[in-house]
Amino acid sequence: MRRCDRFACSLAIAVFEVESSLNTLQAQSNTLLAVSPTSVSLSYQLGMPPPVQSLDITSTGAALTYHLSTTTASGGNWLYAGPLLAGSTPGTLAVGLNPSPIVGPGSPYPPPGTYTGSVILTSDGAGNSPVTVPVTLKVTADSSPGLNVSPASLSFNYQTGSPPPPVQTLTITSTGAALAYRVSATTASGGNWLFAGPLLAGSTPGTLAVGLNPSPIVGSPYPPPGTYAGSVILTSDGAGNSPVTVPVTLNITAAAQLSQIGGFAHIATGGGWDTTITLINLNASPAVARLRFWDKSGAALALTVAAGPNAVTAPSFDQVLSPGSSAVVDLQTQSASTLVGWAELDAPPGTAIAGFAIFQYQDSVTSSQGTSPLTTSTASAFFVPYDNTGFTTGVALANQSGSTPANLSLKILDANGTTMATDSLSLAPNGHTSFAVTNKYPFTSGKRGVIDVSNQSGGAIWGIGLRFGPTGSFTSLPVTYR
């Protein structure tokens, strides 16, 4: 046999390799991936189980190994294909929506609308690789009843040391049939300050009170100054949008330093007497007003104070006044005897608050009342008139200093200005006294005039006169400060 030379042998080998490659390419071009159906259309209604469809993957000729991927043109990562990202023909592929129980939490479903995406199958041995399967998703709104909560969010402002802000109301309705719902409250920080109730379950339509603890039900303390977030959560098994979360924001500010800006020289309650105090905020911003009550010895006087629907028993009472608003504070006692003293009004420096007190006496025979304006004087002396000509005049004096006794000098003058007598009184810090002029100074009976009161200690002193008629009716007599 004739041996080939080097050139002829190399040429023969090259021709053989080309023919082998052509044969392989021809075999690959004859093996194709087949996917059925060639496109997928998914319809999804919010609140319903997500749809799933199957793709059958086959090949013409030999079996093929393939890999898959997904892509979406809009709506986020809503398209799922699996359960495995690789396989061989023949095989089946599930196509649906994320999140899926197979792949775990994914992106949320997109809102109502039409979205497009693709499932892409790639095979190195397929002549038609890659194969793209268009996927169309149509999302429609939930047709099941929905919970509606108004307002959608709540905000509370609270200043430490003040009464809690008013409770706010959520109105709960439903679209379609009535829904039963459950209520829970949670806070992100600040402790258990958020209250919702009074019941933790209900049905639409309904209302829900939201406010701050402490509550008679749970009683947790308020958190320190800062901003806190919480939520009221309403859950309904029959609602397509359950749960509904209402964000709640709590802004707490530190209490402003309060100082005395005025007061009322006399209060009386019990034994037929009643005193109401009206406070008016003259500021363009909210104002905190604190009333403090003192007895004749200068000790704190605990009274039952009613303002609005609530009543508290304490020696002081705080009221937050909105701009231009007024509040009526009714001083009460369960005592059959009369409690007397005076009321101090404290507020932040620069706060403008006006007000007045109404004294009322009522028994089975008499009903009468008088008015006293808010006193803001810092004077240490004043004239108080008296009129005992068929009347009886009472006088009340109050020491405004909480640290220094008031040593009072009194001159009793007749209508001509003649001094009929002098006297001295001592009032403890925050002390108070009241007396009928004719009882203390009998020589004034049948006369009228003034009493010149001055504090030899130099501190502020307040006073008021009350003139009683023969039937027990009375009116207030304002003093003149000097």
C-alpha cells in the first residue's frame, strides 16, 4: 500500500474534521426545544390565591438539557418560574406569581393593571435556543368587602405634667357587607402608651376610641419627652384589605416652667357654696394653666375639680387651653361644711390668660351669686370698701408669697376718711383669712367706708369684698390696689 506524503495526510485529516463538525451542527440544528403553550396569560384578583400555569418542555430528537430565567418589563419582580432553574426534556415548568410558597417571600403583587414578562429557556444543544415564552399578567381589584377607617392616621401632642390630650375617634365602615373586626394596638417605642377601645372587637359600622394610657383598663405611664410611633391594627377575616393599620404619632414635650401670673383672693365650696372659675387663653398658641388651691393656714387644699366630663380630687389642676378657648372649672367638695381659701393661677412666663370667678350660695331660701375678676396685681397695699348700712360686708385677704409671712397693717376709715381704728394681722406663706367686718369691727355697723390694707413685709397681697343683703343675696366689691 502506498504511503501518503505529509501534505496529503494533513489534508485528509482536515477534510475529515470539517465533515465531522458539519455532521454535528446538522444534528444540533435538527434538535429543537418545544414549549407548549407558546405564551402564558395570568389573571389575578387582589386578595385571591395567585394563579399558576404549566409549560410542557420537549425536544425534537435527542433529549436536551435546559436552563431557565425570568424577566419582567414592569410591575416589579412578580414573575415566578420553577421549581428548578434547570432541567432536561421532557419536563414541566410551573409559571405563576411571586411570592410563592415554593420560593418564599418575594416582591409584593403589583397593583391593578396589565403587566408583561418573559420566561426564557436556554439549551446549548438546541438549534432554536433561547426560546422565549411571553407572559401577560392582568391584575384586577379585590371584589371582597374592604375595611374603611377614617381618619387614616392620628397624632397626639402631650406636655408632661398636663392632663392627657383628648381621646380621638376612628370611624370604621366597610364596602359591601358588614364585617366583624378585631382591634390591637402596638407601639414601636416608649412603652405601652397607646390605648384603643373600649372593646377590642366589633362590627361595621363602628367607632373606636384612641388615646393615651394610663387608662382605667391598663394603666401604663406616659413616656418621657420625645416622638413616638405606634399603630392601631384592625383585622377582619372577611376583608380583602385586612389588616388595616392606622399609624399613631405621639409628640411629648417637657413641661414649661410655670410661675404665678394671678389668682383669686377667695374661693368657697361646700355648705351651700359653690365656686366656678373661668379661664380664657388670649394667646395664638396653646397654653398650660395650673390652678393651685390653698387653705387659711397656707397648706395645699385638696378639692374635687370638675372640668368637662372628668373630675379629679387634688390640690392643683392643670388645663391645656387651645388658642382663644375657655375652660370652666367647677370646685366641689363632699363636705357639708364650707371650705374656704384662695386659688393661685400659674402659667409659663409671658402667657396671657384672662378669667373670673363666680361665687354662688344656695339653700332652701336663698340663691345668689357674685363675680370676681382674675387678680394679677403685685401690689403690697390696697383699699377694700365696706358698706354696713343695712348690709353686711365680708372681706377676704390672701398672701401671695409662698415663702414669707405677710404682716398686715389695717386702717379702718369711715366715709369721711377718718381713721376709726387700726389693726394688724399675720398671714402664713400662702395663708388666707376672711371675716365679716361688723363681727371683727363692731363700730362699723351702720357705716360705710374703706379699709386700708398694707403688707409691712413688702410682698404682694390680694383681697376682695362681698356685700350681703338682708335676704342673704350678695355682690362682690372689688378692691383698689396701690
